Amino acid sequence: MTPLGKHQAHHIRSTGQACVLSDGICVVALPHLGPALWLGGLWLPEKPLAATGGKSVVNGIEVYSTKISCKVTSRFAHNVVTTRAVNRADTAKEVSFDVELPKTAFITNFTLTIDGVTYPGNVKEKEVAKKQYEKAVSQGKTAGLVKASGRKLEKFTVSVNVAAGSKVTFELTYEELLKRHKGKYELYLKVQPKQLVKHFEIEADIYEPQGISTLDAEASFITNDLLGSALSKSFSGKKGRVSFKPSMDQQRSCPTCTDSLLHGDFIITYDVNRESPANVQIVNGYFVHFFAPQGLPVVPKSVVFVIDVSGSMHGRKMEQTKDALLKILDDMKEEDYLNIILFSGDVTIWRDNLVQATPENIQEARTFVKNIHDQGMTNINDGLMRAINMLNKAREEHRVPERSTSIVIMLTDGDANVGESRPEKIQENVRNAIGGKFPLYNLGFGNNLNYNFLESMALENQGLARRIYEDSDANLQLQGFYEEVANPLLTGVEVEYPENAIQDLTQNAYQHFYDGSEIVVAGRLLDEDMNNFKADVKGHGATNDLTFTEEVDMKEMEKALKEQDYIFGNYIERLWAYLTIEQLLEKRKNAHGEEKENLTAQALDLSLKYHFVTPLTSMVVTKPEDNEDQTAIADKPGEASYQPPQTPYYYVDGDPHFIIQVPQKDDAICFNIDEDPGTVLRLILDPVTGLTVNGQIIGEKGGSSDSKTRKTYFGKLGIANAHMDFRMEVTPDKIILWNGAAQSTFGWLDTVTVTQDGLSVTINRKKNMVVSFGDGVTFVVVLHQVWKKHPVHQDFLGFYVVDSHRMSAQTHGLLGQFFHPFDFEVSDIHPGSDPTKPDATMVVKNHRLTVTRGSQKDYRKDVSIGTKVACWFVHDNGEGLIDGVHSDYIVPELF
């Protein structure tokens, strides 16, 4: 194999994975890995070539050491992942390093060392880093190092070219505050080294001034007896230690195998002693205050469940929601009060008022839940307003105990589309009605919803939003959320400190303290020479008001600090910075104008000062590449960027440009079809759902017959559903619908929505038309209008497939054939005939094609300018990419 040159790429293939290494960038598509952390993985999927003499060499590379070192001090975890490898081959090889880390963590450092030369990562303001990133993308390279991965993780990937005989060391550092959840702190590591590693080690040291009460470690990939000899865990007093050091033989998946069984989650859980409900620690002028009282009676609660039963909840989502509600009803305490409100186009309530959770009432509620079925639209506003007014009224009329609390839990899978549907107006209504009296929790089911709106509304009403992933365990996710808020021990919690002694305090007022959680407040002391320090926590309990006082003697504290032999430096200051940034970013979600600018400036300032990769910063990673340094960017993907796997996006627009976006590649493929005006092409045909879409080509006015220069477009579309006996013809002039023989005609000047069972058509005046067949099939037709007296151009249409996940595996057509997952590899990027557009080799559907980097426009959101989409252009009417040849897709007529 030749050494990797400037424009050569090296392909690695394995089940369910693809890696394109080009100019030092590795793009990896991986199957879902679940909620955990993949660490120290070197991504080298070919079968090992040799495993002799205590060495494992895969594809010429030996990974001889992987170490994951975790130091946890007062819940603040500092994790360092180090992998060392050597190229045993006689040519240069690409080596790639992956770490999966929790979304809640901040990366703080990355270094790459090759033959003794170290390349450090630099944290910069995002805008500054972005300019370098855009340059890389325009050249057909993806320079982003961090991608959202699964539900709770982000994946950091970097690859580098290593010369024959050279050594490379990768080191990634990240930090996070471990949150107490159901009575435990959890450190999640995902282990997946991909080959046998001579020195593999996980080492966690935990220091907790309150003393450790329990410490456990388990691995999902290995039985406890096998784990036994490689794992050691111990704790006494304030210190705990977990070490996992499997020998090469213990790593083998069978005694004679050369592949590793280390593949899965490694989870460390612990809790601390709670003789007193609170604990304050001070180091170098910064303090942290932990509060989690035990043994208090539970405060009774009034809870209203506001459940979306619109048409899109049909099927599994509805069944899982009902299943979860039935389990939650079983868990309700008799002193609680409840009600259930269903919303679709209108609102249905189970009872007119709140009722107590007596066995009889719970039985009736169960019957009501079992009979829920889905229907119609989504009226979020009215559903929430009914719930809030009901809780307010119950309190005013003393229908519920004086010392009880109220909670609204809303579950929806879509956006408001009937009644008051403006997000900002719904937010205002809800905020005014709740008036800060109780929290709102919003659960967003699936991905077809405005999660930012749900989160923003929950945060400004002292609650939180949670995404419920569409998966087989959605009912367990819903139950798990309820368990977290099921047992409030205190309401109206306020943490108070001596006046004029503290500055830069993090959030110190909380509506509820729930059993199993913990309140954490941090800040700075104005006077470091204070001798003592007092902190009060006040709250309302189930039977009386409580004040917990914690007195801190600074001299004692200093003595205690001296015994901490493995604490990492200014950890309380970093904990304070982490918590402050996290809370500033939350506040920023609801801020506007100057307030938002101030919050952004503060969070950015701290992120840069403490070297955290947050949503406002990026880490610029430099690495050597063919005698010149190359730049890549590590960003924080964030919740809004969560994209479900496998939701590609396909469209045809302009001079028929077909664009296929492939999300797991972060890339797109495009091709043109050149045919005579009047020709009808089959775009989609699905024999199972009965859907077909055909398009007829038009040319320019007085069009040229020279196929090299002429421009053609789609001037007419036919959308039909055989099972529903429904047809629709769309032209730039009008839209005709047929239901059986009944015909309706609409113009593009209308704004109108037509709904019938399993179908909705919305015309947005002079812009576009949205057609949905139930949940899971949505098309958008975009209208392009040109100047009426233009000598050459005519009006034409663009066709966009926004959602196709309910279409069958038998779907075909020029667009339809790409609805199933397919893979492609791009390599050998080199200058083409046009200096601004490089050429490359693409392997797709077992064909090797020459493709050109170009760009097309996506007009779905903005019909006048459109947004640019970079894509690899396949020449000759898509030959080699489409099944068969393009003329196979010509059909005699529109229907």
C-alpha cells in the first residue's frame, strides 16, 4: 500500500461502519451505542493480522496502551483519556482516536503527540473558529470533531497520518459535575478499544469530604466473575478507588480469539454519608454548598397530566404513553390529588376538578386511560391553560391540603397547530397563569417538535424539559421521569449566606427539593480571611417550615485540605465556573436583547478563561499533514442539533437537480436528468402504501433543442394514493384534488388547509404547499414564479421529501430508491477541469464514478434566495448512482 499522499484516501470498512480518511479527516458512521461513554477507542475495524508475543497489530497499527484516569473531588470529575500507538507497518498509516463523553461534560483539553512533537488544542470563541471550519467544508472535507451520538453522548473523533515506525499519543481531558440522581452519583464510561491492548486500564480516584457510604462498579460487557480478577474497588472514610486492568488474555473474546470483548458500558456509582443534611467546602476563596436532607416526610402533591392525543401520537407512541400512565397511577400516594387532560384539536378532561388518589379514583382513572385514542390536531395552549387554572382554583377553594404542592406534566410529540399556535403567545399565557407558583415539566416525544419552545417554556416556569426518544423503552423513560419528581420533600427552598460576604453566587432558590436529588450552590468569598462562615437553608416541609444551618470553621477547613493528597488544583473554582456557565446558558434561552448579550458575554468569558468547550466556544485542533499543519474544530453539538439517525432528505428543484442528503455522512449527492420537455418521470412509487409521485418536464419559452445548453424544469407534478383513491395535480397555476370522482380546484393565491382521514394539504399563498399522508410521509412543493413578461423563463416547481420514514422498503423511483439506507465512499480528491470545483472518486452501489464537488440550492425555507447545499455531482444523468438508466424512469402519463 502506498503512503497516503495529499489527495489520497484510505478506506476502512466493517459492519455498520464507514470511515473515509481524506486529508487527515475521518468521517465515521456508527450504529447507536446507547447512553454511555465510549473511551479510548482506536477505530481500526479490520480483523487483526497478528497477535503474537503479547502484541496485537491491526492493519499495521499496534495500540500498546489505553488509560482512562478519573479523579472525582466533591462530585467534580476530571477525566483524562490517553491512548498510545505505534505504526509497525513499513508505510504511513492513518490512526483514528474516538472518545464518547456525556453531553453534560465540557471538553477542556486535547493534545496530539507524534514522535515527541506535541500539538495542543486551543479554545477560542466559536465565531473565530468557524471561519476555519467553513473553509474545510467547502473543500469537501468535514473538519468537525464532535458529533451528537445517541441519547446522552457526544463523540469526539480525530485521525492523523503516522509515518512508518512512528509513535503517536492522543490525550483528551473533560470535566463535569456529577448530579445526584435517585440517590446516587454516576460516572459513565464507554469502553471500546477495538483491539487487544497490552496495557489497558481504567482508574478512578474519588475524594469526598463527607465520607463515602457506597461505591460500586459494573461492566455491561463482562460477567461479574470474569470482572472479579481484573477489577478492584475499595473505599474507606473519604477516599474510594476503582481500578479495572484486564490482561491481554482477559480481553480476548475467547481463549484463542484475537478480538476484544471489551465493548460496552463501565459504570461507577457512589453516594456519600449524610449525617448532616448539608456540607460546605472552601478552597482558595471559592466555596461549594451541597444540600440533601434525608428522613423528611413527602409533601403531598396535586399533579395534572396534560397529554397530547393528536393524530401523530397514533400507534406505538400512544400505547407506550398509556402503559406509562397506568404504571404512574399505581405509584401515586393516597394523599396526592390528580387529574388527566387530553388535548388534540380540542380538550377533554377526565374530571371537572382535581380528585384525591383514593383506590376507587385510581381505578376509574385507569379505565379512562385505557380508553384513550388519538384524534385530530394539536392545541397545546388550551390543554395547558385548563390544567393551570384547575390547580389555581383547587388551591383558592381549599380543595387540596394547605401544605401541598402543584405540578403540571405535559407530554406532546408535535407543534401547536390549532387554537393559539404562536409559541411566544403560548409562553406568555402560561407564564401569566402560573405566576411562579409551581413548576411545569414538558416532555417532548420524538423529533418532530420544537424542543427549544418546550424547554424555554419549562425553564421560565421553574421546571425542565426532557426528550422522550421514540424507542422500545419510551414507556420506561416516561416512568423514570415521573419517579424523579414523585417525592418532593421541601418546597420554596432558599439558601442564604451572610450579607456582603459572598459574590458571584450560582442559583440559590429552588421551587422543590426532590428525594434522591441534591441542591448545589457555589460562589466566591469577598473576604478570604474570614474565620467562620454560616449558611442557612430554608424550606417548607410536609408538616412544618424548616431551617438547616451549616457553620463552617475556616481554620478546620484548611487543616482538612492538607490531607487531600490527590486533589486536582483549583477544583472548587472550576466547579463554580462549570455551574455558573451551565446556569448562564439556561437563562440565555429565555433572554432577549441586551440581557441576552450580557449573559452570552459572561458565559463566553468564563468558557475562555477556564478553557471549556461550551456552546459558545470551539477548540481548534492543529495536526501535521504532509509538511503543513491542518486545522480541525471541536464544538459542542447541543440539544437542538440532536438529529435522529437515518432521516435523510431528498428533493428535486431547478433545472431538474436531484439532491440526496445523507445525514450519517454529513454530505450530499446530486445529479441532473436531461430529457425533452413533455417527458414524465417517475419520482416515487411505493406499492405497499400505494403512493406515487410523477413529474412532467417543461422547457424555456421558445426553447432551444440543443440538449447541451437548454434548461428544463418540472412544470407539473402528479401525487396519488391508490389506497385512498386520491389524486392531486400541481402546476404553477393551480392545484386540483380528486377524491374518487369529486374534484376541488385551488389557486396559489389561497392560504388553505384541507384535511381528511389520513391526509392533510396546506397551501401557503404564493410560497409552497405541504402534503402529509398520516404520520411519517410529508412532501413540500415549492412554487418558483418568474417575471411574467420574461422572454425565456417560465414558472416551475420544486419537490421536497421532508419525511419518508413510513414508506416501505419496496419504494422506488428517481428519488424513492434512496429512501433506504445506502452507503458511499469518496476518495482521491484532486483538482478538476474547473479550479474552484475539485473532482474525486466515489464508490457507490458497487460502481466507481468520477464526481465533482459542486453546490445546489435548497428553496424549502426561502424561495427567493435559498440556502446553499454542497454536494458531490454525479455526471451523465446519474449513471452508476441510480438503478438502471434514467430512461427506465420515463412513464407515459402523469397518473
